[in-house]
Amino acid sequence: MTQRRKKRVQHRCVKCGRVFPHTFNPFCECGGMIEVEYDLDHAHLYDSTNTLSRFFDLLPIENLESLRSQSMPYTPCVHARKLGALLEMPWLYLKDETKLPTGTTKDRMAVVSMAFLWECGVRAFCTSSTGNSSTAYAHAIVPYSDCRMYLFTAEDFQDRVDYGPSERVVPFVLRDASFVEAFNCAATFASSHKLFSERGFFNPGRRNGLKLAFLEATEQVPRPIDWYVQAVSSAMGVYGTFQGAKELLALGRIAQLPRLLCVQQESCAPMARAFLEGSAIIRPEHIVPRPSGIAQAILRGDPTRVYPYVRSIVLESDGTFAIVNEQEIREARRMVEELEGISPCYSASAALAGLVRRVRQGTLPRNATVLVNLTGSDRSFSQRLRKLHWLKATSDGWRPEDPIDHEAQTLWQEPTLS
């Protein structure tokens, strides 16, 4: 058995190359994103069925103890023989992330990100999501008794957040707001209250946690993976996957990098439209101010800041984007349920729909080895005992809606929070 070594994590700006110590600092002064680098010359994969332990040397955490003894077994990677036979694809594999505790791949993100944030000295932070990330964070924060999360959710998504009462989570819901408005409100609140803004895509803990699904799959799929397929909103999971693939390639663990197929639904496809038009940036006509669609987990209408990073890796992989409609998403879900016995949510089903579209168009070889990440399932929402603090838009920005919600009023006015 390989002896676990002392480990140091280094951070580097992808734009100017400046090196930073192990701290939570998403951006360089030059404006570039800061990425985590590992000592691959001395990295090992450890003998463990706990994916957090096995791939520890490829996670942005210096001390195993920071994970608080949490365990994460491998999720199934199904050789989809029946579905593959229908599509004439003999080497089709489905990574079934519906088996994770909250039914979503975001559990990987939250567990790794919480350990990363805690190790970097973060004890209180603000975040937002369309439901999966915040649900996963609410569960992952439990072992960190000295941490607190201020959660900002747009009204349309508040029913997708599922956790019980918690002293470690303070939930704000924005009346008649979009995801982007909730994200920006979280950042403003963090700045005014001297808290950390968790930053979503730009939090390396998130990106590196989400790559674990692909790292596992390389040991479950008996052939080199030609294509990796995932439905995306900000595409942080795909970005992390490609970084993880490059790390495995450097370690000699895989023979090639996968080509990337990112899928978005027709009603909210800003990155896909920009990419397919050959645009290097998100232009105003690509932005969807009030996104809607059945794939709720991927309703991000304005990915302006993340798109250049995502575009660069898709081009580097010789990959592409696909846009699918509601009928295609529903049909993909029906096929995988009937033929493979997996019941993914519509967002996860969008990935499969994108693959089906490309195969039927003849733009993806049927004999390719393809891994589709079914990123999650629908959840039943039974936990409704937590106190929600509603916010409304005013001429002075977002403010507590209920004048007798004293906790919200106090929190909103307090200049600093511990």
C-alpha cells in the first residue's frame, strides 16, 4: 500500500502565471482565474474504495482530516447495452450520479468545497444556486460546527432546495428574481458584511470536486473514453472534468483526453449559441434575462464571465455544444428509464438528448466510447420546517420583505457577521 505523503497545494493564475499560497482567492489582480496545481511528479492514487481518499492527491486539500472523515463510494457506471443497441452504439456508458445522498453530482462539489473553504480559513460565506448545489452544501456543512452559509435563492427555485432546519444555514429567498440576480445579491451581501463570496464556478473546490465522477469512470470503463457528455449551466463540472483528465494523462492513468460535448436546452442556451456561432464572448443577444425550461438545474441565462474559460477547453478537446428541445429531453428520459432502469432528472436527461441528436445527425461516430454523466435525479421535497427570509427589490436594492422578520432585519443591517 502506498504511504500517504505530506501534501502542498499551489494556486496559479491561468492568465499571468502568478503563484499564490493555499488560500481562497478566486481571481488574480490581473483579472485571471486562479487554478489549483498539484505535484504530479509525486502524486499517487491510494488503495481505497472511498473516492475522496483514493484521489486525494488530486483534490485541492492539503490535509485529509479537513474532510472530517466523510466517505464517498463510487457511483455506478452502467454499460448501457439496451440503449446502446437502440442507438447502434456498442460502447455507451452512463455515470449514474442519482445514487449520491442528495441525488445529485453536486454532493461531490459540496464535500470537497467545504473542506477546501474550511482549510483556507473560511468560516462564513455567501452562495446561491438553482437548488442542487445549495441542497448539497446544506448537508455537507453539518460536520463543520464553526461554519455558516448565507444562502440566496431566486423565488422560482426555492422549492428545489431541500434540507431540514439548520443553525449553519441562513436562507434568503428573492421575490420574483432570476438566478443571476440571486448570485449578484449574494456577492453584494458578502462584500457589505465582510463575508466570503463563494463564487460558484470560480471556486476551485467546486470544480475539483465535480471532476471525481470522471476520475472514477476511467477505472470503470474498460476502454479509453472518446467523448464525455454533460448538460451544463456554467459548465464547472465539465471544466473540472477536463482538468482532471489532463492530470490523469500526465500520471499515465489514461491514454487520451476525451472530447467534450456540452448540452443546453433550447429555451436557455447562451453558451451553446455563442459557441456554435463561433463567438469568443457572450454577446447581449445570447443572454436570457428570465430563463425557463423543464431542465431547471441548468437555467443560467448569463454566463458572460465563465464562457471564455469553458470555450477554451471545449476547443482544446476538439469538442462542441448541442442544443436540444423539450420533446428531445422527455424522449431521452423515457428511453433511459425504460431500457436501463435509471430515472434521471430533466437536466441530466438533456445530456443524453444531446448525444442522441448528434448521433442521429451523423456528427458523432456510433462506435465511439462515450460516457454520459447523468448528473442527478428528481428529489422529493419533504423538509419544510426551516425559516425563510424573503427579500424584495427596492430602490435601494434588495431588502427584507417582512418588517417583523427581526432576524432578517438585523442580519441585513449588521455591518459585520461572524
